[in-house]
Amino acid sequence: MMLPGFPDAAPLEGLGGGILIGLAAALMLLGAGRIAGVSGITARAVGISDGGISRDGAWAFLIGLPLGALITAALSGGLEAQFASPPFLIIAGLIVGIGTRMGSGCTSGHGVCGVSRLSQRSLVATVTFMVTGIATVAIMNVLGLEVL
Amino acid sequence: MIGRILPPLFSGTLFGAGLALGGMTNPARVRGFLDLFGDWDPTLAFVMGGAVIVMAIAWRFVPRMAHPLFAEKFALPTRTDLTPKLIGGSALFGMGWGIAGLCPGPGIAALVIQPSSAAIFVISMLAGMGIIRLVEGNS
């Protein structure tokens, strides 16, 4: 399906993917009684944080992420992906690691689980990272920094 | 043991499948969404909308249960304070998200899509998390 005015958009795939992500977060709540927040679970798995989900549970969740991506890739006949060059990946990775620990979450924990719960902290966090994300891309475009 | 492993494994798998289907493992699509003042790609609004609607329904019903299926009790965030650290950290995270078009979940899921690029991102992210741990001590 095409979205009028946005020839490159994939609204149906987006909505389907979003529903799967929502179901995944719901399953985590239903089964384990916890938030499916990827940055927190990652920190827990590698021993950077001590509390929260059990360590083997954290690894199980993290192993599931590429496993699920593989399933989608297999069913859809391959996935398109265009990545930034290593210097940008390193800078971005460092900032994302620092920011998500300081801010207690990322797009999954704050953006999906917290926003849907109307958590005040998550709503503020989500608006903040959306605004700085949009501003960063806009500034990089003005400076002519081609990343991808 | 099984109850401790299977719910997160199924959740993670479903999560990764959804990220890939929604286009979030393609940084070009994520940056297209953040490029609001340029060639905007609204796809991710559908991803976030779908996820939030489903999870909002789960929040209505699941916490009313006496306990989760495979745990003794719910362990959910309770903080409500808005701190400079929350806002500053989220602001930084958004900048990193904008630079490379990757956040933690898609970065890890993409380890099977473009392994070398995703690994550089994920290792750098772990280093960033480690820096905060070193600065703050145990948390």
C-alpha cells in the first residue's frame, strides 16, 4: 500500500511491525511482569547494571532480537539496510550508550512501554529524544554531512 | 528455569521480528523518519503507533492479574520525578539516534543483517554504558 504524498513509506509493514513490537512488550509484561526495555536489558545482560530481570532472562531476550530479525528476513526474502560509516557508528554508539543509561531507557522502554502507560518520565524522555533526533538530522543536513 | 527463559526469549524474538518488519533495522528508514524538515518518511510513526496501541491495551488488563504467568510479582518502574539527568540523557540518546539512525534494539537485531556495521555500533554502545557505570559506580 502506498501513502499519498510519501512514495517511499511502507505504512502497512510499519503498522504490522509495530503491532508485533507491542505484542512482544505485552508478552514480557504478561510472562515476566517486566518492561521490555532493550537498553536496560542489555546493561543487565553484560553486568553493567545489577537489578531487574534475571541475567539469563536478559540474554534470552537479547538473543531473540536477531533471531526474530532473521525470521522476518527469511519470510520476506531479505531486508534492505543502509548503514552509516564506522566513525559515525562509533560516535553514535557511544552517545546512545551514555544517553540511555543516564536517561533510564530508550525507544522501547520509554517510547513504547512508558508512553503507552502514560508515564510522565517516559513521555518527557520520548519527546526529548524525538526532538533532539530530529534536530540532529536537520543540523547534519544543513552542514552537508552525508552519513549513509 | 524454563519460565525464566521462555517469556523473554519469545518476547525478544517477536520484538526483533517486528523491528525488522517495520523497517527499524534499516538506519536509512529511521533517519528518513527523523528528517522531518527534509524528505520525511512517516513509516516509523506507524511502527510506534501500532506498538503503543497494543501495549496500551495490555496495560489495561495485565497488571490486574494477581501475578505474572511465570513470576511471583510484577516488577515495574515506579519513579515519577523529572530530573535533569533523565532529560539530559534522553537528549543525548536522541542525538546518537539521529547520527546513525540506530537505537539499542535495532542495533542488536541488525547483527544478523549487516553484522560488521551493527557490531561496531553495539560495541560502542556497550562502551558508552560502561563509561556511565564507571562514573556512577554501582547502580
